[in-house]
Amino acid sequence: MQPKVELARIRDFGEIINDTFLFVKQNFKPLLKYFFIFCGFFVIGGVISASLLQLKMTNAMTNLSSGTYNSMEYKPSVWSFFGIEYFFTIIFALFSFVTIQVTVLSYIALYKEKEKQVPTTEEMWGYIKYYYLRVLGSTILLNFLLGFAFLFCLVPGFYLAPIFALVFPIMVMENSSFGYAFSRCFFLIKENWWVTFGTLIVIWIIFYVCMMVITIPASMINVVSLLLHPQKGFSSLSVPAAIITAVLQHLCQIFTILPITTLCLCYFNLTESKDGTSLLDRIDKLGTTNPDSDLPVEEY
């Protein structure tokens, strides 16, 4: 049987990616369970709002192509194409992302604290309640800062993105405030920016490839429908196709577990290289730990 992943240790680029998949594989069932328990409400809400939005936009495009919008009695507006459905889609997307992030971070923090044991639902709920608003507020603030940074020729945004991403594991793993996490992320990533950036880029590419594999078949249904009934235009897109597309797109949020896990492993890699906290913990346990315990073989 393959030993469980040791979270707190130094890794290179390849080891971070490999251990990401190994950790998710070893903990897939509990991670999937907690995904649906804590994130299910927002996923369902996102599916409903996205389905209504897609149907509304389809109807609007159908009326536009049929000439309905050329009449003097009706003038289209941006609200005609988007409206309140678009607002709720954005809201549910934000809360879904934050909930998934807090859920995975809480799971990993408890998993490490319990020495590789799966946390209970009560323990998970306690962590999620404690950190949720903190992570939500930090997400909104950091997105505004990143958006502002991307306005300056994109370079500052790309530079800050991997740094700001470390704020969330720092907040949960170290139970810190936003201010402390914000300053510490710059300290941790110093001299390790390229490794962290490259690792996160690779895992996000894998994430989007996984999404495409799932969502492309649904998109092909819509394309085939348009090709078979060109005279009907957008009206040929059926309600079931819109719902299926929305369901698949939101279920693909499960794959977000991968980049969040990678981010945590990057955090542990940086903290071990900077602080060596795991090594210090083992030194403190000398004489009290069972010599036959499952400790990883490492070199420092």
C-alpha cells in the first residue's frame, strides 16, 4: 500500500505536481463528500441561475436575428441580454469558489493536524465557519488589487497573482489575520517566485483541460443543433441542452480541488525551506515518538 502523502516537506516542481494528484487520489472520497455537503447549495444555485441566463440570452439572440428588435416599440439594452440572472450567476460563482477554497484548505489543515487522518464533518464545519468570512473578504479585496495591477501592462498582475494566492493557505494553516498573511506571503515567495508561478500555471492548465474534456461534448450538442437547423438560428437550442451545459460547467468546479491542493503544497514547500518547522517538530518529538512510526525519508 502506498504511504500517505507527507504534507510538510520540501519539494521540487515535479514532486509538487505528482503529490497533488497522489493526495487527491488518496483522499478523493472524503473530498468529494465535503464538496457536495458544503458547496452543493452554491453549485445548485449557480446551475439554476446560469441555465436561466443562457435561456434568456438565447431568446434575446433569437428575437434579434428574427428582426423583433427592429420594431419601434422595443429597443434592446444590456439588461435585455443579462439582467438579474447574470447578477446571481456572478454571486453564486464567487461564493462557490470561496466555499470550495475554504473547504479544501480546512480539510488539508485538519488532515495535517490529525496526522493524516480524515477529519469529521463536525470538525470541517467548525473550520469553515471560522474562516469563511475572512477568506471571502480577502478574496474580494485581493481581486480588486489584482484587477488594478493588471491595468498596468499586465506584468504587475502576473507578478502578484502567485503571491496573493498564498494569502489563503497562510490564513488557514497559521490561523492568521489578513494583514499578517499579506506580509508573510511576500517573505515566503522571495527567491522562489518562478518555481511557485510555474507550478501554479501548469496545474491551472491541467484544470482547464479537464474542464474542456467535460464541457466540449455539451457545446458540440449546441453546435450540431445550429448546423442541423440553421433556419431556426438560436431558437434551435433546446432547454435541456442549456441545462445540461450549465450542470456540466458547474460540476467541473470539482476540479478546483487540484489547484487548491497544489497551492497548499507550494505553501508547505516554502515554509519548510524558509522555517523548517516540520524538522523542528520532529526534533521536539525525539524520545517520545514510536521509532516504527510512519515518518517520511527526507534529507535536509
